[in-house]
Amino acid sequence: MKINKPIVLALAGLVLFHASTLLAQTPIDLAAARATDPNTLGWMVGTPPPPDKSIRFEDGSFYRFPQWRWSFSHWRELRPTVAVERGSWPAIPFVEKIDSSLDQVTFVPMGGTTAMTWADSLVANYTDGIMVLHKGRIVYERYFGALTAERPHIGFSVTKSFFGTLAAMLVAEGKLDPSAQVRKYLPELADSGFGDATVAQVMDMTTAIDFVENYTGESPTMDRYRYATGFAIRPAGYTGPTSILAMLPTIGKKGTHGTEFHYRTPNVDVIGWLIARVTGKSPAAVLSERIWQRMGTVDDGYMQVDEIGTPLTGSALNGRLVDFARFGEMMRQGGRINTVQVVPKAVVADITRGGSREAFVAGGYPTLPGWSYHNFWWVSHDDHGVYMARGIHGQAIYIDPKAEMVIARFASHPLAANVNLDPTSLPAYRAAAEWLMKQ
Amino acid sequence: MKINKPIVLALAGLVLFHASTLLAQTPIDLAAARATDPNTLGWMVGTPPPPDKSIRFEDGSFYRFPQWRWSFSHWRELRPTVAVERGSWPAIPFVEKIDSSLDQVTFVPMGGTTAMTWADSLVANYTDGIMVLHKGRIVYERYFGALTAERPHIGFSVTKSFFGTLAAMLVAEGKLDPSAQVRKYLPELADSGFGDATVAQVMDMTTAIDFVENYTGESPTMDRYRYATGFAIRPAGYTGPTSILAMLPTIGKKGTHGTEFHYRTPNVDVIGWLIARVTGKSPAAVLSERIWQRMGTVDDGYMQVDEIGTPLTGSALNGRLVDFARFGEMMRQGGRINTVQVVPKAVVADITRGGSREAFVAGGYPTLPGWSYHNFWWVSHDDHGVYMARGIHGQAIYIDPKAEMVIARFASHPLAANVNLDPTSLPAYRAAAEWLMKQ
């Protein structure tokens, strides 16, 4: 499929315009957002908490709003997990140089006309925690609701960028051939939609698989994914796959690989499987050994596992905010932090160059015009060289190389898609970058 | 009920004689024990592991032998858990002065006539890990099978001694009245078998409740406990309680409180509830703040939680072997370790004085003649002043004040009851103590 680039970018602009118009017409109700603070609402307070204030996996309440304002900071209490160990490497704290005047920095939300303060943007986005690093120092750090500095929070698809980076490291070492078809490494997937896709296509999510990633509407494939992985309780009489590695071979093909970007989490589970196959270790252990331990993290991370212990590489890394920020800072410094070269410089450079902007258009991201997706990272191609790790409900690592700034954010927004947060996030981050560049 | 002490002790001796005879007639097959090494058997190896080598909670395989030789070192991958945080206190390593000649120390198993070496006793007991401290230094440390020094292992009922100690601390502070009835603090239990029991009776397990603790046979009350807590998958159509705090009020009364010791785990869950009620915090947080953080642990511990996040104080603490040994060493030093007085000296002294030896006889422990149970600790009343924390399948902290020795052991014995391990454990520990006293 040949794509006409100018037309595509114009179309993307049009979609953005419509989305912005829509967003501009929706007033942001800060009081309503504040009213969903899980402490104020008393979720899971008391021994036992009252039935109408209890949160369980088993009745589905863990993944309902506003309950998830508590759940996202308590994931291991709801699901089985495996540690991503920090090992015995020294924990390296960041130097702090807090400047809370950032709160008063203003920006105009996408599609809006009225300026908003940074402080209000945090409320608007149902922020659980946010940290801003500038030149490697913490200049801003806030926690809300159920989150504290010491408590891990789920990163959802921010997880993908950790494993995309790991896979790219294996490619750089020659352990994984990006042009090889998946079936070469995983014969179990030979007859699935992934079989004849290349490793590179999986890492850029340009595989043509029969899977609809849908967090809100009907999607039998997504439902099967959630039942297999343990993200949702299975209906009575369920007879489908009961683990992620049993579910992946059931995904068929639909279309031609390599032409269009479509955001589909099972691609990352395939990469997790590939990492396990070529290293002989659990992806959680590989993450620990190659990244988590080596970048001076202050605490263990952890990952949800399915019922046979497979860590869910597409969505299930939990960690402290500072350790997610640290991952961004390591990337910003060309893969190096605290005198340790964690990720090869060439791997970081390749990630920041991004993927196909043409292929990206098919994904339909009105708030990300001109962006691309590569090795499970979102790349802006803007004049600051911004790139991001992004997860549903507002999880983000935002790296602005030109401003020497990294922002890590955990959130529990009532809507899954980041299109709902971007209008009051991306311009806020840009404003913060410009403000910091003047300091 | 008035108990005739000499008769009771004679009866206990008779039971012991029979048990010993039985045990002496069962040859200990060391080769068979070695053959169940989970690494040798290949449990959970491969991506995915073969179906016949997979271990899941959902199909019950996690709690079958020999699978549990793997499960006990991987508990959080099977069940939801909450961290027992070590916080930011410095980790204090023990000085090592390894002397592996302990391997050749011999002893005669209870009821036996042939001497056995210490090294063989570890195999006989399906040991996963063992550490011996002498005068506060590590003199012996070994790991087997699925366990490593860095990996937490489930402590089962060793957990009880942590929470009995915590409750005793609250008693010492006047926050918990040992002579008050449970219903004073927990009106939810007023109509249950616990309602008119005193706090002290609960802490010594002399409550007369309608509950049969049975790990192998039929016990509807035990089944209900396991379904409520999440230790077993619920049968289809289960309509019983779905949390521990909903289950406890359903336990009735049977008999008279304060006369007989009967080992019943729900007593500890009541104490966990009491700790939460009088502190306003989760028992896991109280354990972290008052003990785990303050004794220089090297890693977080963690506890299984039920489906509304209540930590299971009777059975579900997991930690590294060295941190369990540290708890014993802190007790041995009168509640003090690394210059920190963690537990008041008077609380330790009270625990070591033990409970009623008469009441203990009713429990029926042939390998523990003359022992007693107090504040969820097992007290020998022997000439070394030995006392223990004990959990099914061989979890143990053994404290020998006279020999200045502490032993922590994790195991995955095919049988739950420690009566099966004591004959090749208690004499071995005594022999180690006598050997160390001569060094």
C-alpha cells in the first residue's frame, strides 16, 4: 500500500482539528476530578472496609472508576506478580532542586483558547504522581490520592517501552535478527498471524493481526486476551486459553504486515516470548539484570503474571515514580546513567529516530500528528526531539532532549485512551520545557 | 476442667513413644528425597513450561507434592500479596564465619538407634534453605532446589510468631488488654465462638472454637477457611464467605475457653484483626513499622492477602531466610539487634516463660513433650531454654539461648505436620548447639 504523505498528514491534521474542537467543547471540571480522590471517598478504609467501599479483582470492581484511583497503586494486592529485583547495586538518589513555581506556569490546552496553570493540569488529568527532572535533578515532585513516593504504581503500556528497549539491545548484540520472521524463533506461532511477520514489524506494531484493541467497546479478541492473561475474571464455563502463551497462537492474520501501525498489545507479548526464547530467562529477570539493577533504582519493580507465571510484558510493570523517571533520564543521557552505560548509545539513537510516520497515520491518533512508533516508543519528530512511553489512563514518561527534561507521570484518569489527557498534558509539558530552558 | 499433671505428662510420653516407634520403623529414603529436587524435575522450566510441568493456583497443582517444592519459593507468582516494607533503614548484614564441618556432626533421630549426620538430616527434611547463627554470626548457610539466598520463601505458621510478638507489644503498651474479651474490641465477633474469649486465650490458642485444623483429611470448617482466604480455589457455586473477616464471625463455640490448647489458625486472624483495630493500620504495615524495618532486614517481606486485601496473619509471611533468622536473633538478644531495641525485653521474657504445659497436652504433639504454647510461640521448657516459631512442611525458627544459637529453616516436606520432621530436626539442632558450645 503506497501512502501519499502530504495527504495523510493533512488528514491527520483534520482529525486533530475535530478532536480538539470536541475537547474544547467539553469543560474540564476540576472540582469533579478532585472529588474522586480515593482517600476522600474512603475506598478500602476500615477493617474490613464497608462492602460498598471494598475493591476486589473477583467482582470486577478493581477496574471500575473511581475505584481504580486506588487499584493502580495497589496492583499486587489484587493479582499475582513477580519481582523485578533491584539486586545489590547501590541505589542512586537524584539531587533535588525543587522549584514549585512551575505550578504557576500556564499553557493553552490543545483545541482550547483559555490558559490553564500547570497545577490545574495535574488535577484535570487525575494525576496520581508526577516528577520533573531537569538536567538530571528533581525540580518538581507531587503525589495525590492513593500514591506515595514509596508506593509502586502500575505503568500499563509504559511497560512496552522497557521491553522494546530490551529487544533492541538483543538486536544490537546480534541475538535477535530484526529481519527474521517470528516463526524462526517461535515455531509455536508459525500458523498464527505473527508467523510470517518480521521481528522488526512486531516491534513497530505494523503486524496485520486479527485483533481489536478496545478498552471500552465490544471486542471478542480483546476479551479473550483479558481472560487469558488474568486482567479480567473469566465468565462461567470459559473454555478459552488460560495463559498468554496459549492465547497468542490463536490470533489470526488480517491484511499485510509492515504497512500500517495499529496499536495491539499482543505484539509486545510476542516480544516478551522472543526475549525469553533467546535468553533462556524470564523477561522479568532480563529486565532486572539488564536495566532495572544497573540504573540505580531505589526499589524493586514488579510485574503481573498470568496463571503459569508469565510476566505480562505489554502492560504490567509496576514501580516507583522515581524509578520510571530514572528510566527516562537514562534514555535522555544516551543510555547512560551514574557512570553506567545501561543501553548502547546506538540503540537509543535508533529509538529516537522513530519509525514510519506514514504507517503511524493508520493508527488514528489525533493528538499526535506527525508522530511515529518504533520499538514500542512514541516519537514526536518535533523540534525538541520529544519521545514518550505511554500507558492507558495517563501513565507516561516524556523525554525532551533539547530541554534536558524528563517527566514521569502516573494517573488514574476515568478514560483509558490518552487522547483524553494529551490536550492538557502535551502542551503543559512543552510549557514546562520552555520555562526550564529559561531558568 | 482440672488436669492431673503427672498423668498428663505420662500420657504425652506414651504418645511420644508410639510415634517414635512408628517413625523408627519408617526408613528415611534420602535418595527419594533428593529425587524431588524441583530443578531436577524441571518444574516450571521452559517458555511455556510443558503442561505436565506447569504449576498453577487455579488447578490446585501449586499445593501438591512435589510441585510445592517450587511453589513455596514462588508464592507471589501464585497469589496476591502485600509488601512488608523494609523502608529506608540500613540493611545490616551478619558477619559470616562459616564452618561446614557441622555437616559431619551426628545425632540419633527421635525413636531411632542409628546415628545420622547433620548433612543427611537436611535431605531427610526436604530442606529448601537453612541458616545457623552462633553468637550472632552466620556459621552455616545452605540452599537447595528452588530457593536461593535472594528469594523469599513462604513461612506458613512461622508468621504467627511475628504477629503474636506484635500483639504482645501492644499489650505491653496498654493498647490491648489481655484480660478483655474479644467482643470488646471486635463487636463483629460478639456472637461468634471468639466473642467471650479473652485476648490472652486467643494468643495462647486456648479458645474453644468449633474449628478443626486438618491439612489432610475432611474438615468442612478448614475448607471454608481455605476458600475464604484464597488458599484454595473455590468449588463451583460456592456461596460461603469470600474474605477472612467475613469468615471469622461464622466460627462457633465448642467447649470452654482457657482449658485446652488446640492449634487453630483463625485465632491468629483474630489477633491480626485486633492489631488492625487498635492501631488503625494494616497488620502488614504494623509488622513493617515495628519489627521488619527496625531489625536491619536486607529485603522486603510480603504477605498473601485475601480478596479484599487483608493480610493473612496466620500463615502467609514470605521473606528471605536471613531475615527470618534475624527475627530469631533479635529475640535471642532480648528483643535487641544492631543497637535497636525492637521488642521490649519484658515481652521477650514473657514469651520465653511459655504458656500452660497442662493445656498444651490436649493439642497432641508427641514430639514436643513438656512444651507449651504462648503468644503464638512454641516453648520447650528444656535446659537450654529453647523456643520456636513453626510452620507446616518444615518452616522453623529455632532459638537456643544457652547455646547462643539461632537456626532458621525453610523446607518443602511432603507432609504438612512437623511431627514428621521433628525426629530428624530437633535432635539435630540440639547436637549442633552442643557442638557449637564446644567451639
